[in-house]
Amino acid sequence: MLNVGIDIGGTKIAGGVVGTDGTIVERLRVPTPTDTGALADAVADMVRELASRHDVHAVGVAAAGFIDRTRSVMLHAPNIDWNNVPLRAQFEQRIGRPVTLENDANAAGWGEYRFGAGRGSVDMVMVTLGTGVGGAVITDGSLLIGANGSAAELGHLRFVRGGRPCGCGQNGCLEQYASGRALQRELSDIADAGGIGERLAAHRAPDGVVRGADLAMLLAEEDAGALEAVRRVATALGEACGAFQAVLDPELYVIGGGVADLGEVLLEPTRLAYETSLPGFGDRPTARFVTASLGNDAGLVGVADLAGLRSA
């Protein structure tokens, strides 16, 4: 059985035909239109093109934003002008078949749970560290969506009381301390302070950003400034996971997103901060930490699988 998964990003729409084993049979990619009507048309065109070459059973669409519990209405989207939009009905009208709609972080977490780094687990938390922080929670083999559909927004845990302003309208959210943007802020602060930040300062691009390749080189050389920046972000992540453990008690944390490409340089201090923040540490089981394995395909694969399961 084949399903279509569509992952709507801020700059591109990725689509693919996915088998029940998570294998992507065919891929398509188009730029994300700025007009919402044109975006819905682009998704429909992509589905029709894929379905013209494959016997498609179900269609799933993943997008960033708050979706209601019925998985029908996009209540709020951070990057696209969708507010209280009956998005599922819009897609179904254009495509001419039922559509499963899901939050992109949930879809990615489900993809990792079913076919990636979380395969074989029962209770899993995925935390994605990109521009912000996304989350997905699998509990007893089911995707947690909450009473209103907006569960697992882990990046908006109040992490520091009265802390840095967040785009969600609150202050001190985790994503202000454990995201790609937060890592760049730490790199910049350390570079500006001199001392261990001298090499960081020398490797900043004209826009003030330390590019990924330069950061990887500095970390490989065990530069003290680069390691300290990662340690700060990892400490925030680990402390938050200690708090998540008290509520969710997962057996596994899957860390995804661009920052997760740092691998053990990120995970080792994350584990340490998690253990020192864990209630009852030493007298209770601890969770494992791994990096995601599906990369940018996780959302596409996950929403295709969800579509197949929900239409069965």
C-alpha cells in the first residue's frame, strides 16, 4: 500500500509516495507560494501528479502551526497566513479525496518513532532544534495531541521566569535557550567577550553568524569557545528534558533538527544536565538520548504513515 505525504515548509513543499515500510518511492519538491490559495493549489497539483503514477491509498499533509483536535482547522500558523482556516476541507476540495492534516513536528516525531531512531520504543519524546524548538510525544504507542490539539509544544515550556521574549508572546520559553537561534546568540556573546571567544570572533561571517562548517571545524579542534556555546545550549535542553521526564516518563529522547547534527558534542552535555535535573536520579530508570535518523524526510514519511493508519 502506498500513501502520499506532503510536508509544507516556509520555503519549500516536499512531497513523496511512501510505502508502508517508510520507504520513499518517489519525491517531488516545489517552492512554497506566498499566497495561501496558490499554496493549496500547489499541494493539490503535487498530489495529483504523484497519484497519476502510483496507486495511492491515502494522503497526509504536515504543516507548522496549531491544529484543532479534529485535525481539520489550522488555528494559527507562524509562517503562513492561516488563522482559523478550515485547511483540511480546502485541501480535500482541491484534491478530491480525504486528507489527514497534522502538525509538522508531530509528523516528524511519528516518522522517527515508526521508522527511524525511535523504532522499537513505546514511549518517546522527540525534540527538534532548528530556528525554534519543536516537539512530539508518543505515549503508549499513540501520538499525544491534547484536549485542544496543541499538545507537545515543548519549545514553549516556560524555562526562565521573566526571560527572553519569545515569538509566541511569552517570555523565557525553552526555544530562546536551546535552539539554532539560541546557539548563534551564545556563539556571538562568547565571541564578543574575547578570551576563549577569540577564534569564534575570527570565524564570524560578515553578518555576524558563525557558519555550520566553521563551527564544525572549531568543535573538531576542541575550541574552548565553540564547546562552551554548545554546552550552554545542551544544558538548557538537558534541564528541560529532566522536567519532561517528571511528567511524561519516556524511555527515549530523539533529538532532531539542524543543531542535532552536532551529534555527541551536543548529546553528552545534554545527558549530564538531564541527569542532574532528574527528580530521584540514582533511584529510577533514566531515558536514552539519540539523534534523529530520517533527517528532512521525517515529516513527509510520518504524515504519510499517519494518513494510512487513520484511513484504514
